[in-house]
Amino acid sequence: MSGIPGDESLNMEEVVFDPDFYHDKYPDLQNAFHHDNEKLRQHWHDNGIKEGRACSAVLDLKFYLEKYPDLQKEFGQDYTKVYNHYFQYGINENRRASVLFDPNYYRKANPSLSSLSTKQLIWHFINQGYRNGMKGSDGSCVLL
């Protein structure tokens, strides 16, 4: 599919962080940083990860931890470890990390994207799908 980067060129930590989403979700950040994307990104890395915040429609650390008992058992409330798990394993395991995005749903709902890797699906949803109102999940989520 043209215009979608290959896995090897995707820095998923950069792809997954959406400064507009992060700004809009948290009023305290709106007041502190307005729309300064670099300050928002810095806050995410310095504080947001440790607090278990959501940084995009794809990654909500509290959701991710609550959804998977194995992560709860392994990491407790250490959101930095949860964050690292998502990028080291969760993406490749097609784990759902947000109520707004389920890679399996998104792939099935958009047959033209079925050949994309999970990383490419995430890129597509953040850069095209979410911004254009495409549904990334069925809206429901059963926590295990």
C-alpha cells in the first residue's frame, strides 16, 4: 500500500505518541503547555508514562495494564515497565492497548489494510484512520 512506511523505518514510540490527542485528553496539560508539541512530548516521557496516561487513541497505559492480568502480575503498577512491554512485545503480539483501537478489529473492518503488519496498522490508524473518523474498534472491551 503506497504511502505507508515499512516496519523497518517506523520508530513506534514516535508513531504512537499523538500530541494533539494527549493535549486534548488532559485539561491540566492544555493549561500548562497549550499546543507546544515538544513540551507535551517531554511531559509524556517525564511524567505521563509514570502516571499511566494515554498518549494516543492507540496507547492507554492504564487500559493496557487493566486488560491483561499477566502484566498486572509481572509489573504491579509500574507503568514504565508496562510501557516498555508494549513496545517490546505487545505490538508484535497484537495486544490491545486502548478502548479506541483493536488491531484485529481494524484489520477485519478494513480489508484493504489486511496485508499490513500491526505496526503499519497502528501508523495508518493514527495518521489517517483516527483523523478521518474511521472506527478502530467495535467500542466494547471485555477486560480479561
